[in-house]
Amino acid sequence: MIERVWTDQVRDKLGKFPAVAVMGPWQCGKTTLARTFDGAYFLRQKWSIGCIGPLI
């Protein structure tokens, strides 16, 4: 798997905070990055909020 540029930064922030927002343009790897942490993550597109993945 490709090591993402922001993986270490997100991991560090998750150690300090209960949630981290990952924002960026369409198809830049936000969901792929979120899936690497095996936790719950939320996908917000336009004005709807959906939950994808297991809730822990």
C-alpha cells in the first residue's frame, strides 16, 4: 500500500483529540486515508451526512 503523506499527522492528532476533520478536493484520497485507521468515519458530501464503516 502507498504510504500517504498525511497518515502520520492524522495519527498524531487522533492521539490528542477524539476526532480529526480531513478536508480536500474531490478524489484526493480522504476516504482512503480515513479507512487506514480502522475506526468510525463520517462522509460529508454537499449537505447530507452519512456514516460509513463500523461504529466503535
